[in-house]
Amino acid sequence: MVERFDCIVVGAGMAGNAAAYTLARKGLSVLQLERGEYAGSKNVQGAIMYADMLEKIIPDFRDDAPLERHLIEQRFWMMNEHSHTGMHYRSDAFNEARPNRYTIIRSQFDKWFSRKVREAGVLLLTETTALELLFDAYGACVGVRTDREDGVVHADVVVLAEGVNGLLGTRAGLRPPPQPETVALAVKEMHFLPQETIEARFNIRGDEGVVIEAVGTISKGMTGMGFIYTNRECLSVGMGCLVSDFAKTGETPYGLLEKFKAHPSIKPLLEGSEVKEYSAHLIPEGGFKAVPQLCGDGWVVVGDAAQLNNAVHREGSNLAMTSGRIAAEAIFQVKSRKEKMTKANLKRYPDAMDASFVMKDLRKLKDMPALLHTNSRNFFLTYPELVSRAMENYLRVDGTPKREKESATIKAFRKTRGIGGLVTDAVRLARAWR
Amino acid sequence: MSAMMNVRVEEKLYQNRYVVDAGRGHIKVAQHEKPSQNLLAMITLCPAGCYSLNEAGKVEVATDGCFECGTCRVLCEPTGEVEWNYPRGGYGVLFKFG
């Protein structure tokens, strides 16, 4: 085995595969390390895949990528114990030749992506756990030590695509480890149903798909969300909350998931399903303020490892793919100028990220995490309850004059949050969103 | 109540595939007199139910059903109560769907 490469990519998830593929296509020698039996065997996501960001890497991915359904309908639900208030958007415009969003099953998708990466010329070592980064006397990263025999490999630059819980970069002090307040723990089950049952229950046909994302009393006052994504022959059903909130409340993640599944609005959708897998994963939730230094001498960090996740819009894999691609392009620039992989030269990567949608979106929403995390009871318990009561009051016809009904609803909001609280919440939300 | 929950999480794990590295747990709980609040929280928080309280009132971990998610690392590594590593290459959970 050649023990020296232009680049070593640690991890074969979305960011690592995007980086490895781009680097190899540009002619660099790339070693990719993956600790699982195959790429995807350790990866968990909801999952929604955004076509635009993959098109920029593999333009004709639709020819053979394992895609489940393209999304034509989004349902946002606000739930209390017995109801949900929904905002739905469904459009036939999403039935297009090159759809914008797809559901995918990560293990299968990652196997496909990994095949493309290897076809591009990357040497992939599976069943290989990266143990630590190696540095020279000047503090520049020069390689990786793995758990293979004679497992030291060297490269000009290491791409850290090691995921949200990556050990290498945090242990080397290149970035802080994730904090309980900046990561959510999500659990998920794969519920199998006949294809025609899914299509009937969700009012879809062919490859059409639906997403349900729900907040409310289901998270018991914690910052969290439940979801259902329709795949071809199964539903991804999950629930996630901030780790710091879980630690405070003593709730079990699987208990919350069971409660979500038993909700009267959810239960009929799952009836008769066969569960074939239960999984869990951390999700970066810290937003812009939690994004660490993206490069240094001999290294770059991409994807979840760099906390690149837009929690408000629930986008992650596209940020991962984009960061992997941009980092690879920056490395290629440095390499093609025959320059050294120093922090100053690799700065092309964070600079290009700043100019991209990734950092622009994260910067726009930089105050959202703090708002939602510190006011979680208001946003995830109080308001859903008030909204549910308002809707029930509005719809139930019982001889009460409308003016009295409306005044009761307004009174309930004022009494529960107070005028000051309502105004503060509205202003803070508007400012954080702006 | 918590026993009931444990039964349920074990049933969930039954669906999953693991390659267990027998005798080489990748997560270790440090010796302790009295578990901290964060370590105690892992008993309910661990999504695979790997943490339990023994008769001596100390927290134990059994990593056979572990998802390698890192929640316990996030909560308990900073204080040194948990020593956290990934399993050796090829071992641990193996997601069919992910």
C-alpha cells in the first residue's frame, strides 16, 4: 500500500463522500477511511436529500441513485395531546422532471455514493477506525493513525468528515467537543407497509412523497420535533430533542417516540406496520455560533463535524455535501498552485463557504437556537396548547356568540403568557428570523 | 415503570444488527462513589438503554446494543466519568437502513 496520499478523508458520509469524489475527479490521490463494514453502515439520517447540492457534484445522479420518493407535500403540525393544527403545502409543481427534494434511506444511498467515489479513483478502507491525527513539530497535521496493523498513513491534508461525534478533531483540540445544549438526540424507526397502503394513507401516487414535521406537547416542553417521512415501502418515524433538555427532564427518547406514535393524529398512519430497525443519532443544533474554525495547517473540517446544520429549516446533508465539495475545490486550488496546505492557503475554503448559502443561511438564523432553546416551554408547550384551544373554540358550534368566543381566545393568550410575554416572544422571533 | 421501559427498548434493539466485540466494550464508566447527575441521566437518556444502576448504587454500562451516537460522551466525558471510543473497525452497530 502507498502510505502517502495527497489527501486522507476521514468518514464516508455525505460530507466525506462529496469531498473524496470531488478530490479524486480533480486528479488527487485520496485515501478514505470508514470504520463501518460498508459506507452507510454507521450513518443515520431522517432522511431528505436535496437535489441541487448533489447535482453540483454528480449531475446525472437520478440515473442510478437509490431515491425513495420526491416530495410534493409538506405538513407542519402543532400538536397537543389530542389534536394537531396544520399548515400544509402541496403542489403539483413539485412533480417535475428534476424534482428538488427526495426521501432517501441513508445506508442504501451511501452505498451508491461510495461506489461513485471508488469509481472516481478513491481508495476506500472500510472496517478501519481512525484513532488520532498526527502532527509535525510545527503543529501541522500530517496524517492519521488507524487501528489497522502498521496503520499510520500520511497526506498533505486531512479532511475531517467524521460526523457530529467525531473524536479526532476534538481530541486534537482543533474544535470543541459538542455541548449538551448544541446537539439534539433523535431516535427513529423504520415502519414497513405495502406501497399502496402508504399511497392511500398519504394521498399520493407513483413516486410522490409527503413529509410531516410536528412540534408541540409531544416533546413535553423540550426543544424538539417529531417527523414522518414517506419512503417507497416504509415510513421513517422519529423524534428528537436537545440533549440538555433530555438530561433535565429524565424523559426516555424511546418513551417519547412511543408517545408520538400513539398520538391520535399519527397512530392511524402507522397501523399494521412492521418495524425493521430502531436507530439513534446526534444532530448539530448550535447553528452559526457553534461553527468552529474550518481549517488549519494540514486539515479542514466539513459537514456535521463542523456543526453545519440548519436546524430551523431541517437541512443538514446538503450543507454537508456543499462543504465537502467546497473544501475539495479549495484543496485542489492549493495543490494546483503547488502551494503548501497551510491554514492561510486553505482559507479559500472558509472564504468560499462564507459566500455560499451555507454560511449565509446559518448567519441569518444565528439567534434562533438561543431563542428556541431558552424559551422551549413557551414555544413547545404553551403556544401549541393555546393554538389548539383557539382552533377548537373557533370550530365548535355551541350557541356561544362569536364575539364571546373570540374574546375568550384572546383572554387565554393574555392570561397564559401576559401581554409583555406575547410581545417579547413576537419581537424576539421576528428579530431572530430576520 | 423504568423496568417496563427497559423491556421495550430491548424489544426495539432486537430488530438491529450488531457485530459485538466480546470483552472489549468501547465505552467505560470510571470508578465512582456516587454517580453525578449527568451520569445518572444516562439511565433514561441512552437511546439503547445501555446504562443501568447496580445494587451498590453505581452506574454501569453494557455496550452491546450501543448506537455509537455519542450522547453519553457529550454529557459525561468532560468530567471524566465516561471514557469514550469508537469500536474497532468493523465492530458495533450495523445499520441496514440508517
